[in-house]
Amino acid sequence: MRPGARTLGAFPQILPLVVMAALLSSGRCSVFKTLGPGPPLLHEDFSLLRPEDFPGKIKQLEDISQNDKNMAVRTRAVFYIGLAHMHYKNPAPDYPKAVQYLDRYIALESARKDIDETVAWKSVVQALDNSLREQEKLAKTYAQLKQQYDRSNRNGESLAKVVENQKKEIERLRQTIKELDAVQQEIEKKRKGIKR
């Protein structure tokens, strides 16, 4: 492998992460500009959360998305659930769920001007999820191929031992044939000696 080839192969997998990290920084994206009053949770900067806080925040957001009286707040909570599932600080990101929540948000909030940006987010997250799934498939395929390779090497070593044993057996049989030939020649000499 030529130098840098591994780095170039990893670039397509890293690019969506870099784009997502840039998008998720709160000042870069218009979808973070919360409209009107709402629960304090919808005004939080997720980049300030500790990784262990994400499961609790997701539960709180799910509660808001289902039970708040204001439809706009419930809709905004749906977006933030998607954001929490894909956030770079979340220790257990769930990109398929993030895509589901972004789809739901897009369906609920189709009149908003930031919908194009949200659709772009969804595309990036979907591409990242697809890349990670492909990477998992490739890792499994690699593990299977390595297992087959190791097995064939063991079989090759085993076959080499069989060949070596066969060579020894052939040599032993040649030696036995020589000895038997010598014995037969002696018997022939004695028989000729008896006839005289």
C-alpha cells in the first residue's frame, strides 16, 4: 500500500463527521434559533452537555414532543430529539433514529424557511449512517476473509506436513526395496550355487 492510501480511504468516512460537527456548533446553523418562548431545554446548547446527560435529555425532549400544549413547541422538540441522537457528544449516537426524527420534523414544519437546511442535515446524517453501515459490512467481510485465509494457511501447513511424511515414506519404501533386492540377489546367488 502506498503512503497516504489509507488516509485517503478514510476521508469519505470522516467528511460527514466533520460537516456534522460544524453544523452542530450552535452559532453556525439557523435551526438553532428557537422561535418564541418554550421550555428551557429547547434553548440549551447541546455542545455544553456532558456525554452522560444525553439519554436523560432525550427522554425529556420526548416528553415535551408528546405532552406540551403548544404544537410549535412539540414540533421543535422533535427536531431536538433528532439533534440529540446525532450529536457528536452523544456517547451512543443513533443515526437511523436521528433521520426518523428529522423526517418527522420536516413533515410537521414544512412551511419554515430553514427546511432546506434541515433536509441537508438529514442527507448528511443519512450518508454518515450509510457509510458506517458499509464500514461494518466491510469489517465483517474482512474478518470472514481473514478467517478463511488463516484456515487455508493452516490447511496448507497441514498439507505440507502430509507431503513431507509422504516423502519420508517413499524414501523408506525405496530403502526397503533396495534391501529386498539385495536379499533377492543373495538368494539368487545361493540358488545358482546349489545347482552347480
